[in-house]
Amino acid sequence: PSTTCDLCAHRWLFVVSTGGRTGSTTLVDMLSSHPKIHLAGENTNAIEAGMMFWLSIANKSNRMHEKNTHAIHPGQILCDLQQWFADIVIPRQMTPNAVIGF
């Protein structure tokens, strides 16, 4: 089966920092001041949780495939994860074609 969403429907931006006192909060604040950029800032490890979920599902899907049972389609999981991240980030009234992220 194919995915049920367009994984490229949103333009994403992720600011990655190696730790405290790097200026990442200032950078996120400056980028978010642009009317077409919506960044959530601190994400309370949402990216790590999403990755752990993805790895767990991928592992289960591989085992299901080996047993010739109905495997979970990875594209659908990506759609679900993207929607989960979008729900965290997207403001109620977002500018069309805005960039979203953390």
C-alpha cells in the first residue's frame, strides 16, 4: 500500500544544538519572528520519542514480514509521525507555505 499523506506537504526546519549555552534559543526566537516561520523551540524530547517509536515499529514490521503476516507500511508510520510533529508545532492560524519545526 502507498502512503496516505504527502510527506512533503510541510516545509520543516530543525535547529539542532549540542547542549546548553549555544545560542540555539536565540536563533529559534529570531527565526520565529519571521511571519512565515513557526518553530516550537524546546520539544521535550519529542524527536527522540518519535525516533524510538519509529525504530520499535520498524522492528515489529520486519518480524511480521518474516512471518508472512500483514506488515505495517513504513510510509504510513511516517505520515502518522509527521502529523504528530505538526500537531505540536503548527499554530492555530498558520501563514500559507510557512516553515515549521523545532
